[in-house]
Amino acid sequence: MTKPRPSVLREFLASQAGSAVLLMIAATLAMVLANLPGGGGHLYHDLIHAQLGPELTPKLGPMTVHLWINDGLMAIFFLLVGLEIKREFLDGGLSTWERRRLPIIAAVAGMVVPALVYLLVTGGQPELANGWAIPAATDIAFAIGVLALLGNRAPASLKLFLTAVAIVDDMGAVAIIALIYTQGLDMTALAGAAAVLVVMFGLNRAGVKSLIPYLIGFVLLWYLMLLSGVHATVAGVLAAMTVPIRCTPGAPDAEDSPLHKLEHGVHPWSAYLIVPLFGFANAGLALNAQVFSALLDPLPMGVALGLFLGKQLGIFGSVWAAARLGIAERPNGANWAQIYGMAMLCGIGFTMSLFIGALAFPGSALLVEEAKGGILMGSIASALGGYALLRWAAPSLR
């Protein structure tokens, strides 16, 4: 008889405070290094853009530290995202339509409203339109991390609901990356990727439980996606869909379940190495007079207001409407002020927003930097506002 192991979700919720703190330290270090006096900031940019490997595809040119992190290591992060999505839909909090209804409604509204706010603020400027998805994503590590810092002031149902919303949000972000930020498809490479994916699904159907063939397939799929023009990180989510799972509804994860085993193995590397490295490589915004003068420009303001206002209005408004119309019930044990605070925390878009921001404006370092400024403003305001509101809204502890 196999010994059950603790739920990944419980481990995930317990570990996010430490992961979020590490990510914050990495991002702060990047900001410090990027703003060293006497031209020292160039050392940071020289480091992350240093050539490190051959040219894998002419579209990207020689591989750099930045490319290996954003296009390579982040594929492992998206592999974990895919594993979480599959687990939650087959064996977790999204396993029935009744459980899925409210998180899906909230997540969709929480992506649409920020995008509309962004487009409204940017005034439909053609050169900025491609950034509409930047404020649509939620950084689950930071958001759950803030909830974890609140301890029992935030009810468990609110943490689970936020996790479910963020997982659906991740699905939307992956779809946006695959469908919107894809250019110049190489159909031969795409056909090769499809063939690898078919083989991986075939292994699943044949009952292959060993993770080695799936990991080999993941690497092949990643390389072919890189060549195809579809962003290579999408390979992580697609590969995750092929990994077998042994469902144990209402019980701890089965030790012999390949999906749970891989998720337990990947999660610490993603939370404590890959995501902090991503934050370090992408959060280095040089704070000079030009940047400060540009913070009120349409792009950074559109991103900041999309995250801070769009997220809270979209998510809270949709939950309130769903409850009023009898479509779904609000999370048990959470009052409306707490739900509003949780919706505000969803405006922390750090990791995914930075990732999409880099894809939205390829070849325009200035617009990418302006987007970073907006992401930092919106995320910090959402984190502080959500934390303060949840501390105020929590019932007194005796």
C-alpha cells in the first residue's frame, strides 16, 4: 500500500510567503544594481544580456542569460502552471462545474476589465495597443504571499478562491501568449511539435507511468516551439497536459501519481530559483529623471490603473453580481470587505505582467521600461491596499 503524501495545494499555500519574499528580494536587488551610481547600472544590463550559448534560432539570435531565463527556465515555470491547472480540474478545487463557475467568472472579468481600462487610458494609440494584456495577469506568488502574511486574518476559503481564480487567470495568460504574441510561424517546426505532443499523449494512453519519456518529450517540444515562432514557454503547459494523474478526490495526493510526483519535484525549483531569477532579470528599472517624467504617460498609467482599478473592479464586481443573481455563492466565511481586499490583491501582476510586457513590445526597450514602471506602480498599490483592507476587514482576534 502506497503512503499518501501531503497535498501540493496545501504545500503551495504554506510556501508562498517565503517564495514571495525571495522574489521581492531578487527584484529589489535588480533595482539596486540597475541604479548603481557612476554608470554601475551598465554592469547589471551587461550581465543579464551576456551571450551564453549558441544561436538556437535566427529569430532570437545568440542565446543570452536573459533569453535562457525568459525562454528556457520559464518553460519549467509554465510546466508547473500546466500541472496545477490539470490537477485542479481533475482532482482539486475546480473538478466540478459548480466549483469552477465563480472562479471562471471572476477570472474572465478580472482579465477583460483591466484590458479595457488600459485601452481607455492609452486612448487607442496604435503603438501601445499591443500592451492590452499586460495588466490582465495576476502574480499568484505575491498575492498568496500577502494573504499568508495575514495569517488567520484571511479565511482559508478566501485563499482557496484566490488560488482558483489565479489558476484560471494563468490559463487565460497562456492562451494570450500562444495566440496573440506569436509571429512568423515555421509550419515545419510546428508540425514537429504537434507530432511530439501526439506521441506524449500516446504514452499516456498506453499507461506509461515513468516520468522520463515525458520529460524528454518536454525538452523536444520546447525546442520545436522555440523554432516554430510560438513562444517556447507554451511547451510547458502542453507537456503538462500529457502527464498521467491518479485522482484521489478528497484525499492526500497519491505517491504513485506521476503528475503529483512531478509537481512536488518541480515546485521548489520554480518557487525558490526560477521565479526569483526571472524577477532579477526583468525588474531592473533604471530610475532616472526620464523614467520619473514618463510615469504619467499613457502606457505606464494604463498598466498601473489596469492592475489597480481594473482588477479589483472586474473581480469584485463579477463576484458581487454572481451572488446577487444567484449564479454562485460567495466564498464561505468571507465578508464583502475581505472579498474586495482579495480582489485588490489580484492587481499584483508582477511576474506574468513583466513577462507579457517583454513580449508586447519587442525591439522597443523604451516601451518595455515604461511598462515596467506601470507594473511596479500598480502592483505595489494593489499589494499595500489589499493588505491594509484585509487587516481592517478581518474580525477581531481574541
